[in-house]
Amino acid sequence: MEKNSILVVDDEKNIRLTVSQSLEALEIPVYTAVNGEEALIKLHEGGFGIVFLDLKMPGMDGMDVLRQINKRWPKIRVIIITAHGTIESAVEAMKLGAVDFIQKPFTPVEIRNLAKQVLAREELNEENANDYYALIELAKRYISDRNFKTARDTVKKAISFDPAMPEAYNLLGALHEITEESDEAIKFYRAALDIEPTFKPAMVNLERITSWYKLGKIDFGAARQPLEKPGDDPNEK
């Protein structure tokens, strides 16, 4: 097993194939697992940097796998695959370091962009994160490390760079939601919407946290500028 390989865990063959093929251009070894039990066997072999993980699987589900990754391999970055954009255990998943989500159906470009973003995030630190968006990404890395206090301090530093952007306020709201401070979370989601009323991540988060059922993922917001645009790859279908 080569270091920093990618593992795709999903009980649907078409999803495993789509994700694997989408990542070929990154020239990183990609392995697959059909269920949670097989995923743990392969994770024990070592060498993985990223796991694309479906939460809804027969037998051992994705949350159980996520708990094991958090306990045994805390440096592995997990990207959650979700079918309908609703995750009943959203806050628990975030507490376990799940920062990135991708919803079915997705495109190869979306898969690659997300993998690139996660990999680039690992290169950030307090010395080289010297602009607003770099600080936002660094904060997400701290969340993956479950270092929520440092993540919050980093987001506040981003606000000092540019207080007129919504991403940082939305991310602060998410951090307060992770630590079960709902009133503070709502305040910051609304602050993001005061700045940009159509900012979708904050809209989604506010609607979810104020609903009766509170279903859905916590939306941290994606990078404003995509790493790759549809059509950039001449082999893209």
C-alpha cells in the first residue's frame, strides 16, 4: 500500500467506479471497499491519506467506520458521501473530524476538486496561511484534527483580514454548533446572511438548526473559486 493512497468506501459499485475513475488524473493510488468491514481491513494495512466514506451501508455503517478512523487513524481525512443531503448524525460526524461532504449525484470535476482542496489544506500552517481564504482552509484542517479552539481562533483571524465576507461567520456558526452552543451558532449564521443574503451555506445551516428535525450536514462552504472547471479535461464526458 503506497503512502497517502485514497480509499473509497461505498456499497454501490457505480459510485466506487465513478469516484475511482474521477481521481485517476491525480495520479494517487485509489483502493475501494464495499462495506465498513472491508474498509477497516484495508485501513489496517495503512498508507491512506483520504477516505471517501458513504454513511449509509448495510452491516457496519459509515458512522461506525468514522468512529474507528477517529480512534485509530486520526490523521486520515474523511470525505462523507451522502445521498440526499441529510445526515441525522451531522454534529457527531463533525465532532469526529468530518469536514468535507459531497452529495450524490456528483461530477468527476467535483470529486477531483474536493480531493485537491483537502490535499492542499494539509500544506497550510500558521506561517504560510497569510490571506483570508487560506485561513478559512487552515481552520477546516484544525476541525479535522478536532482542535476546535484553535479553529475558532483561526476563523477570527480571517475576519480581521476581511470582516465583510460571509464564510468566516458561517464557519464560526458551525464551530459553535459543534460545541452545542445553538444560540451562538444562529447568531453567526445570521451575521453571514446580513453580509450576503444569498450565501447558501449559511441559509442551509440556519434552516437546519432552527427546524424541528435538524436534519442535514453542517455546511462549511466550498472554496469560492473552483480548482478545475467543467470542460478543462478534454477526456471529460
